[in-house]
Amino acid sequence: MSNRILVFYGSYRRDRLGIRLAQFVVEGLRGRGNDVELIDAKAVGLPMLDRMYKEYPKGEAPAALEKLAGQIRGADGFVLISGEYNWGVQPGLKNLTDHFLEEWFWRPAAIASYSAGRFSGVRAALAWHGTLSEMGMVVISSTIAAGPITQTLSADGKPIGEGGKALDAAFPRFADDLSWWMEAAKAQRARRAPPY
């Protein structure tokens, strides 16, 4: 069964390394028969949050917000590619997610983290757990992490070295976990409308 998955990436840096992990995740999920789309916060180019999507009168939201709201509502699940900045989350990705709220509800999210160092972005991934839960998503327990990213994934997102082998070995459980929760959420939404 094909699932519609949005993979969110949030680095605004000129020399972005996390795109390697985004490519790895997109290709891996597509290889399992999913309909996957990469949402690049830099390409979407939302301004710093002033007004959430829901705060615009119907039909008056900027085109980029309207399009993304529809994409989020139409997805079965989400993956956040989370870089770590000073033990925290990337501002570009956080800004993008904060423009929405109800659009995220009742679907699962997964976190794939990375960093240039050996901790692989796990502190940012931990911070995302509470944030995504507060935004109405079920955060799956399986995570994947790449670090040091340049020693784990090649420039085109292919696993390299011992870190790449470990990442490749962890991916099936990560994808299976996300798939199970997407199917469970779809079945429940079909059986009964969400309470709010």
C-alpha cells in the first residue's frame, strides 16, 4: 500500500550537508513504494512567522502557505530531517512547521537527525519529539541519525563507511515503524472522525 509522505528539510546554509540525509530518506522510502515529496524550507521561503496559516481569512493566505497547507493535509505521514544547531533545532525548519497547526493533526511523524559531529544531531531530535507531539502528531519511537554526516553519507546521499553501514541497517525498522503508524492512523480516521 502506497503512503503519501512529506520529508521536511530546513537548512538555509550555503553549503548544506543535511541534504545528503534527506536524499537518503527520500530514496529509501520511495524504494518501498511510497509517494514521497521533499519539502525544502529554503526553497519554500516562508517569512519569519508573523501570522499562522489559520490566522488568514479563508482564501487570503499567501500562495506558498496555501499550497503547503494542502500538501500537509494530504499527507499520511511526515519525516523531519533535523540538523542540530548549538544543541537545538534548526530555525528554518522550526519556522516552517510553526506556520501550521491543525493541518498536522492525527498523522505520525518520524525524525532523522544529523550533524557534523559524532552525536549525529540527537539533541535536536530529542527537542523535536515534544514539539511535534504538541503539534498533534504521533512521533514514532524509531529514529535514524547520521554523524559525522560527511563520513556517513556521500554527496549524493549514498551510505559510506561504518556509519553508512549502520544507517543502512537501521533504515528498515525506521521505515517499517512509520509505515505501521501511517496505516493505523488512516484506518482509524476511516473508522471514526477525529474528535476535534
